[in-house]
Amino acid sequence: MKKQEGKAAWAVLMGVGAVVLVCAGSYITNFNYGNRMEKQIDASWTDNRNVLSQYSARIMEMAQVPDMYKDDIVEIYEGAMTGRYGENGSEAMFQFLREQNPQIDASLYTNIQQSMEAGRNKFENSQTKLIDLKRSYETKLGAFYSGFWLRVAGYPRVDLDDYNIVMSDYSNNAFESGIDNGLKLN
């Protein structure tokens, strides 16, 4: 009889141990998941700020180049005219010259356009990554089993509303009014 009682006690102990292991494993797994997701969301948010900062600084710097180029062209053109015609301009009655004036290079503007597009694309990708990280975390928080364990572990520990994406005035106005009037370029 004692052998039967020992086996029953052992079976109950094994069952309780299994439940404790499952609960502990679930807690640890979800605790680690919550920690990992919050760190990823924060890192993605920081990356978004970095991408936008680098992109905007690059464009602001590049936008200065056409003005510098313009000033250089004016200086070169004035130097060419003065050298060709003298300080007071041409005083000759007849002049047979073939004009060869400095050309404005449109590639400066093309480079700025390409950098703007590349920067916007990179920023869009980093914003999309942040959206996906938040969606994944909020889905897990809202799930029955994992959400329970995440709440038991004290997650979310950050306010996810602090990690919103950056929107343009145009898109905010369109969504608030429900009307998209199209972009006006000029």
C-alpha cells in the first residue's frame, strides 16, 4: 500500500512540477520577449531620428551648392568678359568673336533630387520598420496567453504612443478632413 501511495505522491509531485516549469518557462519567455521588443522599438525610434537628421542635413548642405556654383559662374563670366573685352567693354567698331560662355551644369539639381528621393525612401523604410515592430508587440500584448504573461511581467513598461511615426502636414490634413486634394507643386 505504501508503494501505491508513494507512486501517487510522486505522480502528483511530477504534475505540479510540470505545471510550475510550464508557468516559469512562459513567464521567462514572455518577459524576455517584452524586454527585446521594447529595446527594438526604442532602437528603431532612435534610428528614425538618425535617418531623418542625416537626410535633412545632407539636403540642406547640398542646397547650398547651387548658390556657391552661381557665385562662381558669375565671377568666371565676369572674368571672361573683362579678359575678352577689356575693363570698359569692347570699344572696337567691328568685332569677330565666337562667344564661348560658361555653361550651367544641371547635374547639381539632379543630384539634389536624387539625394532627396533616396533619403525619403530610407526614412520611409525606417518608419515602416517601426510600425511593424509596434504592431508585433501590440499583437502579442493583446493575445490571451502571451498578453497575460507579459502583463504579469510588468509589460508594457514604455508608453508605445511615445513612438509614433513622423507624418507630413499634408497627410495629416488629408486624413483629418477625409479629402485628398493632391499635391500642389507650385
